[in-house]
Amino acid sequence: MSLFRNIKFPIQDLLGKYPVVAVTGPRQSGKTTMLKTEFPDYRYVNLENPDMRSYAEKDPNGFLAEFDKFVIFDEAQRVPHLFSYIQSIVDDSGIMGQFILSGSQNFHLMQSITQSLAGRVAIFKLFPFDNNEMKSAGWLNEDDFLYSLVKGFYPAIYDRGIPSKTFYANYVQTYIQRDVTELINIRNMRLFQNFLALCATRAGQLLNLNALANECGITQPTAKAWLSALENSYIVYQLYPYYKNFSKRIVKTPKLYFYDSGLLCYLLKITDEKQLRTHSLKGCLFENMMIAEYIKQMSHKNVVDDLWFWRDSSGNEVDFLIENDKGFRIVEFKASMTVMPDMFKGMEKFQQLSGWKDLDKALVYGGNDRQNRTAGKVIPWKEFGVE
């Protein structure tokens, strides 16, 4: 099944404004399928192919002369010096949308782009399915968020019918370990696997790198390097705190999240939604899924919002802060299907301390009914996203 991806429209728009478009994102998120399906007029070339890669490395001018004007180079970071030759071609031709570059290794791809193609390239990120894409394919269980939370959002789980546990077991061994070892030298893979599992136990929580390193039995610099490699492979990300000056006692430590809740559940050994219903981490996992959902929609629509969380030293907290040209929005996430008045107290405290009267406040919860309350909007989990 060829699923429509929302990122198609912003890519099409900027293909007419930039000579090069780059599409990055985690492995197996559907980049190759999307590019082949949505841009059939482009010649597709996979630089994972040893023969193609060897040709491009040894004779870049001859290699590039083989193709017509419009080409997709997949896993383009495999041949970094090719970018300088592409720069010369697009500068001479002046043709917009001439090349689409795709890659799963964010660090190497971005390094090559900044060195050779700065100002000439529009950059996009394609993640696993967002809820809107899942709805359009009929794959979203709109009555129970736990189903999707555990199953995950990678395309192969749905369009190839691969069981989640099988997919993620192979994903960790085949892709995560490969990408990370290309970025840093890991001598003890078992220790790294333990580190990855410990990161999962801290999803949605303040990141204490020293404690994480100590529990894993590694140094703090090693933990920092491993975490950075996981970020560059689109496995985890850090959400930073909002600390404007209206309160001096603000937490300034980031929170750790995973881009895909299915991978997170696999690492936590949660295999079905029944197990999750009474799990102690249910609230953190719901928060992780919802923040990842917003980031996926933001990337797929090519929207750039500033995102934070807020917490003070007294324990007052708001899960998610969104700032864009429409204003400022604060969001609280609750896995419960029942809305209680005290669920708004963190947002009320933030409004009180900030003095901002016109705040857009939203409670995103595990139920299905949208409500407008005095304390803020109540939004069902399946309707939350970029507005």
C-alpha cells in the first residue's frame, strides 16, 4: 500500500524555490517510498549501492553526467564530497528543484550540507506516521490511544504487517546500533544496549546525565556522546525548559523523549495495551506520544514553532509550551479519560506567575470529547496537533 504523506506539499512548494531539497529522518520512516511515489519524474539513485557509491567516489563528474536534470540521491551522506560537485552544477544551471538528497544519518548529512550547499538547500524531516496520516489510512484506533502507543508508528508495522516486537527487535540491532557505531566507537555493545534501555526509563523526565552514566557504569562524557549519537539518529530528543525572568526559581534541566512510542514501549518490555493500562509510566508514555505527535506534524507541515516545558523549584509544571506567530499556547497532558479540575492547576500557576492574561490553555487527555471550560480547552488526544 502506498500511503500519502503530508510532507509532500511543503516539499513541492520549496522545490520551486531552492535548487536542492534535503529530506532526512530516522531509518525506516518511509523516505525512499515517499520520494519514489510522490516524485516519479525524478531519477532515483541509491548511494547505499556499492557500485553506485564507488562510481560517485572515483569519478564524480562522470557519475553526475549520467543523469538528467532531476535526480534523487538516497543516502547521499555516503559520498560527502559529491556535494561540492552538486554545488557547482546548481550554481551554473540556476534550475530550481534539480536535486533531492535523502539521508538517515543526520550528523553526516547536515555536515556535508553546511560545508557545500548552505543557502542552496531546503531541509525537511520525515518521521514515522503522524495521527493524521494514520487516520487517512484507516490504521488509527480512535477509541483507545493505548493501542497506537504500544504498537508504534513505523510504516513497516502497518503496510507490511510486521509484529511490533519483531520490528523493534530488528530495528535496534540493525539500524540503531549501526548508525550509532558510525558516529562513535562503541567497544561494549551490551553496555550501550543497557544505556538505551535506561534512557527509556527516563522518558518524560528531567535528564540527569551524571545519574544515567553512574547507573550504566560509564563516564559522564561517554553518556553525553552516546546520547548525542541517539539524537543524531532520530531516536531521542531533548525538550528544553522555558525560563524567562518572571520567576528566578526555574528548573533549567532538559527532559528526555523518544520520537516513537512503540520503540519506547519495546525497550520498557511493554508488549500490549492491557499491560499499559495499570503501568506506573502510563502518564509519562502518553506525554511522550503527544509531544512526539506535535513534532511529527510540525515537521511534516514544515512549520517551525518554539517548543519548551516549564517547571519551577516548587514542583509547579506545564508539560508543553508552544510559541509561534499566532501567540503563546500552554498544554497539559493527562492519560486519564476523565477531566478533573485540578488538572489545570499547573497552567493556572504559570499564568499567575507570568501575568499573561491572553494565554491559550489546553488540556489534552485520553478521552474522546472536546470541551470548552473556563480554565481552558479540553482536547481529545486524537485531535491534538499543529493548528
